Amino acid sequence: MTSGPESWAMRTEALVKTLSEDLKPVRPRSFRRDAVILGVVAILEFAAFAGAGFMRPDLSHAMHMPSFWWKLASMGAIAISGAAVALFSSDPTKSPKAGLRWLAIAVALIFASGWLIDALEGGFSELVRRLDWQMGLQCTWKMVTLSVPLVVALGVLIQRGAPTDRFGTSLAAALGSAGWGAFIFVFACPSDDVLYIAVWYSVGCAIVTVIGRLILARLVRW
């Protein structure tokens, strides 16, 4: 009976053969391809949203207001940046930490600019009226719902990768999805009050980011 190094080599070879029997070729990842897939999902969701008649009826009037473009550009920037960081960091050689730092700074500046626009100019009663919590809660759950397709799409894409910092990658993906849900909702949002937008969009994005990170971090385990 063979023993020693030769026996060990034979057992190792047999083990490798057994483990590799069910393996299938894996298509190399491509950031560009993943970005195109994500873009298609985003376009289809927006088309379905618009086709269902959810767009605000006074959209042409709202487009003349600075606050409309502020929230549209802000949410679009968060969506694109978060998704980009998530896709890049799905590569095991790349870390999401630097991207997340810049993204955090951008988010803070975006919402701080809204908070600083005369929040208390009309007193506390005027503040409560402007925040309109009943409508705000409705807006929040709609933003959360609209974020779901991109959460799923990003979850599938980063699961196909090999992120070394799954918590950071998941956080970037969740934040990007939150930004996208809010971006779509801009076209249906009934309010152009900057204070209202800063508060309720912050709440909606925070909910998606926290829940999305918890879910995605479990899904992208190796």
C-alpha cells in the first residue's frame, strides 16, 4: 500500500477531482455589463411608474422651481454614486471605504442645504404645517417601495462578485437604491417645500439604507 508523500498526493488529487466535478465555468465580471443591467432595470421601473400614471399633474409647472431640480439632482447623485461604489467594490481587489466616505459627505451636504433654508421662518406652527406629517409618511413608504427593484438588482449583481467588505458594499448598494427610489418619487412628490423634502426624503432614504444594508449583507456572503 502506498504511503508517505505519494499517498498524500493521491488523496489530495482525488479530493480536488471530487470537489471540481460539479463546477461550471464562471463568466468574468464586467463593471460595464453590470452597470448596463442596472440601467435597464432602472429605466424599466421608471417607464412602468410613468406608464401607470403616477406622475404629478403639475409637473411642467414644478420644473420651473429650483427646489424641484435640487431634489432631482440630489437624489440622482446619491443613486448613481451608491450604485457605482457597490459595483466597484464587488471586485475583491477594491474597497468601498473611500467611496463611502465621499458619499457620506455628499449626503450630509445635500440634506444640510435643505435644512438651512429658513426652517423656522414662520415659527413652530408654520414648521408643523410645512412638514405635514400625514403626507410625509405617505411619501416615505412610497419611496421605500420604489427602492425595492434596485435593491434586488444590486443584490443579485454584487452577490455574483466577491466583495471583501460585504458590509461596506451592502451599505453603498442600499444607499444607492434609496437614492433611486427617491429620484423616481420626485416626479410624483406633491411638495416642493425644501424643508419638507429635506426631512421626509432623509427619513425615507434612511429606512431603505438601514434595512437594505441588513438584508444585503446576509445575501452577499461568500
